Amino acid sequence: MRKTLISGLAGVAIFVFSAAAWAAPYDEVLNRWQKTQKFSDAGETIAITVTYYSSEYIEALVQSEAEKNLWTADELEMHKYQLLKTLRLDDTIPVKFQFEVMGPTLHLAPFGQQVWIWIGKKRYDPVDFDPRFNFGVTEKIDGMVYFPRFDEKTGKDLLEGVGSVKVVVSGGISMAVKPVNVDFIWEVGNDDPSRLYGGQAGSRLEMDRLIKRLANLNREKEECEQRLGELNAEISTIEARMKELQQQ
């Protein structure tokens, strides 16, 4: 009986150790792309956590969730598909912000002016963000913020050839943070979002893009056909008038 108990405990220990060993590589990656800074002053404490959604982070996040929930391959691909849709990697740089407050209510509005990203020597403001950030924070809030991925004039990928990015939170959000801004820096030179688009998730996202593109083309086609109809009508009117003038 004692031998059986010892054997059982050893089996449990091996299982727990194996699970921890599997989780460790994912945790290491997840922690590399998620940074936290804390500030305190006069009874006010703020913890700011910022997560940069690199391709490495996304893959680790999906695989970690799959192992935790014992997903099938199809379930993993569906989760990955839904996540990639939410992240909007096609045209934005997604970053997650979390603010945890102990003390007075934290006011972040207008939030679009409180955070920005430096890519190379240029500063870029958010193109979209979770609207809840514009409301007062009494305990904790987290949500997505989207920065532009492409140059508005040239269409060039802003991250192409860039070694690092710096996400900044204004020090003006709280007396606990003032007078300095809060910087979060990541090395992104080896980041390659295109590697995320393999498998079923990539195929579904490509289909979504094609459907959207086809809808845009059909709308343009309708507009062109309408314009063509107007031009043909005007041409017919002009030709009819020319015939009248010739008969006079």
C-alpha cells in the first residue's frame, strides 16, 4: 500500500513538473513582450502594463492557451483566427494597455493624446483604441490600442527596417507619474507577422480580405457603371442636338 502511494505521488510530481516545463518556454516569451512599471506618490499607486503583440508573442499566447485548455488542432486554429481578426495586424500595430490604480480615480481622457509610439524618428498617435479608456479608472482597466502600420502618404510599412519601437505613456496622467513620460521599448527587428498566416486561420483571414476587396470592387464597378450611364445619356443628348442643328 505504501509503495503504491509513493508511486502515485511520484507520478503526480512528474506530471506537475512536466506541465511546468512545458509552460516555462511560453511564459518566457510572453514576459519578454509584456512590461510593467509602477509609480507611487502621496497615497496614489499606479501600475502600467503594456504588451506589444509581436508574432512571437501571438504564437506563444495561442500555444499556451491551447495547452492550458487541451484544445484540438481545429479549436486552436479557430482561436488564432478570432485573435488575429481582433488584432487587425493587416493595417495596424496592436498594443495592449493595462492601468491598475490604488488611490484617487485616474482620468485618462482624452486618451488619444496620452499614448503614442515612436518608430524610428517619427511619433505616431493611435488610430483607434478601446473607448473605455476615456472614462475614469477606479481600480483596473485593460484594452487594445491600435497604431498605424503604414505610412499615410507612401503606403510603406512603418516597421520595415526598424530595429526597435518605443511606446510612450504621458506622465501627465497622474501626479504619481509626473513629470516624466513612461517609456516601453522593444526590439522588433526580427519580428515577422507574415509567419502567423499559415494554416486554417491564415486561409480564413485571406478569405475575409478577399471578400472585403470584392465588395469594394463591386461598389466601384456600380459607381463606374452609373457614371458611364450618365455619360452615355449626355452623349446621346449632344448627338441629337447636333443632328437638329445640321437639319436647319
